[in-house]
Amino acid sequence: MSNPQYLDDARTDGAILGQTSAAKVGFWGVTPVVQPAASAFPAVATTAAISSSTSATCFGFTSAQATALITLANGLRAMGVTAGNWST
């Protein structure tokens, strides 16, 4: 790239896309969207990891926690697709 346009102006504090959480941002030609609320992706608590793969908490997750993690991953994927960060 011989002449790219940079998103920052070399300030030592860095660069920010969107001045507020209500500012709409889009990538690669998709319709810009506002920042999703943190409540759309709640944190998932885990139990202590155990050694038995036959336990109800295999790998430290209950069934409900595993479902919540998949829901979180799918939500993050949908957000990335909506914002244009990656395609479907």
C-alpha cells in the first residue's frame, strides 16, 4: 500500500472509533450500528474444574453454564457480523 489513509493522527493516547456508545460504527460497507449494551452479553460464572469427564460439571461447567457460553459465543458472532467485522 503506497498511500493508505490512517484512522489516527499518531497521538500517544491512541485512536477511538465513535465518540460515544451511541455513535454508529460499521465496517466493510455494512450499515453502521451502535455499540451493543453490555447486558446483551452477560458474564458466565464457572464452577471449579474437576477431573471426571462423566460428572455433571465436566470441564468445570454445568450444563446451564455450557449453554450460556454457547449463547455468548453466538451473540458475539452475530455482533461481529452485524458490524461488518466478518462475513457469514
